[in-house]
Amino acid sequence: MQTSADLCAHLRAARPGPPPFRERLALDAAHGPSELIVSCARCGATALLELLDWAGPRRELRVFRASGIPRELVDEFRGRAGRPSCDLRRGERELEAFLSHAGSVRALLAWHLERDALVALREVAADDGVPLGAWREVMPPREDARWFDWLGIAKV
């Protein structure tokens, strides 16, 4: 069982083609997933993908930052998610607490949603300047293509 918050070696080494994800759980969406949990198709390790930028007429090409998150916490979060409560902010606080357990950002990946294809992936180091925070706060202006350039693909 995955207890580490590190991104598994299989996801860090993924190549363009079918995404190496077995499970997908969307935590937030805007014209498609913007924050989601995925599990590695090879080892089952879980990862958090958080949107950094998007492109295309339907925002179908997306750049995500990827970090590991322990499987046991994912299972615990799934068990609590959606339980009824008279506390209207409970779900928001639980999600925030859950996300705080994610490991360091270890990779950026470009995923074409309509083709369900991994387009590019690049490992990152702590000092590479990948912004942290909610995707709505870190999304660059439309003309800023830095993450696409960094992955070696066009922002179209």
C-alpha cells in the first residue's frame, strides 16, 4: 500500500500516448477536470493533478502539475465525501485538509481530454518555479504559454 506522498516512478516516466491512469476522481471541474485524483495503472499509487493552464477551442489541452498523495488518505477521503452534514462548509474544509497532504510537485503533464491522450510530461524540481495554489489563482493570461513551452508543445 502506498503510504508515501511521492509521485510513483511509473507516472514520472510516462510517455505520450494513453494516460497511465486507472482510476480518476474529479475534485473540481471547469469544461472538464481541473483538479483530480488518479491512480497509476501499473502500481495503483495515487496522484493529485492540478490544472495550471489550458488551450484549444474547448479547453481540451490541459497542463497539470502532478504530486503524489498517499492511497490510504485517498480511500479515507472517498469514504467521507458526500456524507450528509448540517455544516455547510464541512466538505470544503475536508477537501482543503486532504489536499494539504499532497507531496511536492514532481512533474508537469499535458493531457488532451478529447483524445484521452498524454501529450507531454516533464519532471520538475522544487526550484523550477511551478506555482502552488488553486488553479483559478495561478492560471496565467491566455497569451502566456510558459508551461506549454516548458513541455515543448504549442499552446493553440
